[in-house]
Amino acid sequence: MVKRYGFKLHKKWEYQRVYQLGAKYSLEHLTLFIFDRSDSNPARIGITATKKIAGAVGRNRLRRQLNEVFFKLQYNIKPGFDIVFMPRKNVFELDFRGMRDEINIGLNEIGIFDKNTVGYSNNAD
């Protein structure tokens, strides 16, 4: 059974650990913070969207889209990583596919994709 939204960061200290000990990567529409936990548990996601980005409806829509992108990619990412997505104001220029492609390319360049399953499957739309 596929765990749809179970691999998330929940506690403040988990986010703080990613921010303080992880690496920061800037993409055009997102900033990624990535921390290698060095364990064999699946990758986990955290999303921070401040009020500067949009109102509550826009932020929640953005969170749902980022969760869906992560769901499609989570088994392609090497185990043991915590990833925090921090969207920028211009993120609403992207549609779902654009966001998916930017994250896919960014994570591939960073090198945290499993070599056997690199990238997003376009068949899963």
C-alpha cells in the first residue's frame, strides 16, 4: 500500500534541524533545504509558505500541489533525506506541470534521486 501523505515533517525541531544542518538550494520559484539523516527510512517533506506568498486559500492550494509532486517523486528519492520546500512569490507563475518539472530537475541536479529510478514518470499524469 502506498503511503500518500505519511512522510512529512511534523515537529518544529525537525524543521530547525533541516534549516540549521542541511544544505540550501535555490531554484527559480522555490528554495529547497535538504538534510541527509543518514538512515534507511523514506524521504520526508516539509512545506513552509508564509503569508507573504498568498492568502490562506493560495497557500493551501500550493501545499496540496507540492504534496502531490512529492507523492509522485518520493520513491525515486534516495532514503534518508528530509526536504523542506519554501516557495517564492513568483511560484504562482507555474502550473502543476511546471512546478513538477522544476522540482524534478532541481532534485536531479542536487543528486538525491536513486540512480535506478531517476526522474518523474510522465505516464502518471
